[in-house]
Amino acid sequence: MASIHKRPGSVFWAAAFYRENGTRALRSTKTTDRKAALRIANELEAAHQRKVTEGQMRRILSDLNERLAGQPLASATLASFAAQWLERKQGELERVSYDSYRGAVNGFVNATPAKASMGIQYVTPGDIATYRDASAAKATPKTANNKLKILRTFFQTAWRDGYVPDNPAAKVEALKSEESTRRPFTLPEIQKILAAANTEWRGMVLFGLYTGQRLKDVAALRWDSLDTTEKVLRLTTSKTGRFQELPLARPLLAYLEELPALDDPTAPIFPAAAALLEKDGDVARLSQQFFQILASLKLVKERLGKDQSKGIGRSGKRERNVLSFHCLRHTATSLLKNAGVSESVAQDIIGHDTTEMSKHYSKIDLPAKRKAIAKLPDVTIGGKKK
């Protein structure tokens, strides 16, 4: 016998009924009226016993909602809902994040052409799992899992707006990610990089090492981020919005003293990098520049050119290099821990990927961080300046 229930997080009654094969189903009635919801549940069960198709079931449910709840069931094709959702997200996300969302959602729509013009409710967990596996084959399990995470958010909105009875992406398991091959730099490697880099990149490497900040935040640094009296760097990270107050290590102070004084306190510390970041909106070309420095020192393998790619193409699976600018962040963490700095102090200096993780650590005062930074080795000793 059909029944109705309230699901957590929903104001609508859900209809519980038995399909013709004896299995139990649960669907939102999209109504808060108890009597109307129970009637919908009974009619749904009766319809299933008559072995109606999924499309017929959808029409029955829509008709029932219009007759009993006063409005038809919301309906949209996969392609149209994707376009609407991405338009909404464009105003909510930074450019880099929006590009990731657009790539994942449009990639799924294009990968399932048979479903694109159908109602979004016809997307199955199997469709999403197939897309996940194809993404992993072209890139990495981590990339596939990131796309799956975005699709879960996408279909959660569709469920909340009444277009799907449940979230099909939530039923798809994430892939087991391969262990990261990234590693910290060794001190001799950093000294080689400093000797090979130009003045601007030399400074960016030093900031990456002695503050643990990401390439985007380092490239965007301005002179007014520095308190030369207190010898402190203050910034808000672009990824998590986390405010950082970091003591400046001696090698950083020495580097800054070499630079010409400027009258404009809002001027960027690294003008060429800041201009490229502003133009592109991301660090792709800056990452490529750093890669070329590493490649010139034989610290990474040169990427294959277009004529050498053996037909793999842009969508092919790339070989993952063990070193990148982000590895300076890992290096800073390792150096701090090797110097005997506590986990909480090291984590506060480096920062976290999410603001939620930051809550697990108490706020560390500046003197404690200054003492920790002072324990880091001076990688500029013996390093050649260019």
C-alpha cells in the first residue's frame, strides 16, 4: 500500500509506493498538502501496476500535481537546464572556478547527446559513471572526481528546483585517486632555480618558499601588502579568502632591498607576472614559464610538441610532472616540520585548502610564526644572482 513521508531538507511530501516488480520507490509529490500527497502516492502505485512507461509516469505525476497542487511538475531538458545553471553560476564564481564548472557540465551534456534534448530527469547514474570513467581515462582520477563533484552540485540544484526526483550524481562513487607524485624541492634544486631565474622569478620563488603561498597570490602581491616596519606580509588568499599575516624571512627582506623604490604603494611587486595574471585571469602561462625554467635545468621532462604527440591531442592524458610551483608550498611545510616547528604553527603559516579545515587549528600569534620562520634555511647562500 502506498504511503507518504517527509524527507530531510524538503518541505514536500514524498510518495512511497511499490513498482510492478515489487521494489519500493520514493518520489517527491511536490506538494505540502498531506491529503493531496497521499492521493498522488496511490495513483502512482496504481499506474505502476499498469506497467506504464517512465515517460507516461512523468506525465501522470505532472498532471496530478497540476490537478491537486495547482501547478504542473517543473520540466527542462538537460541542455536547457545546463545553460540556465551556468548562466547563474557565472555571476557567482571567479573566472577560473566558472571555467571548471562550465567544462564539467558542458562536457557531460556533449558526452550524452542522446539525453541532451530529453528531460533532465532521464539522466541516470550510469550516464554519469560513464562520463566519470571517460574523464579519468583522458586525464586522472582526481580530474574525474572533480568533475563528478561539480555534477553533484548541478543535479542537487535540479532536485531542489523540482526538475529531478533525486540526485543521480550522488549515487555515483568517486574513483580511488592515485597517490600524488608531487614532491618537495631539495635545497640544491632551489638554488639552481634561483641561479637560472630572472630577478622577478627569483623573487616569486623566494616568496613561494618562505610564505608557502600559491602562485596566483604571489603574482598578485602589491607593495602595500608589505609592512616593512613590522617586517610582515599581509594578504587574503584568492582560493579560500583566508587572511594571512606572515613574518618576512631574512632572504625575502634582502631580496626586497635590491628592488628599486616606487612611489605608488599599490604597484605590484612583480609587474610582469601581475600584468599576465590580470590579462589571463589565471596562472596557466605563469605556470608554463616556471615549467620552462625547470625544464632548462632538466628537473622536469620537456613536454612533447604538436608533431611529437603521436595523435594524443589536447584531450589526451598528460604525463604528470613531479615538480611545479605548488611544490614550493610542500617544501615550506617540510622545512618547517624538519626544523621542529609544531604542526599547528606550520599549518597556520602555510594555510589550508578550505576555511573549514582552518577551524581545526587555533590562531597562532605573530611571535610564534616569526620564531618558526627564523628556523628556515637561507637558500640564497651560494646562489648566483641574475
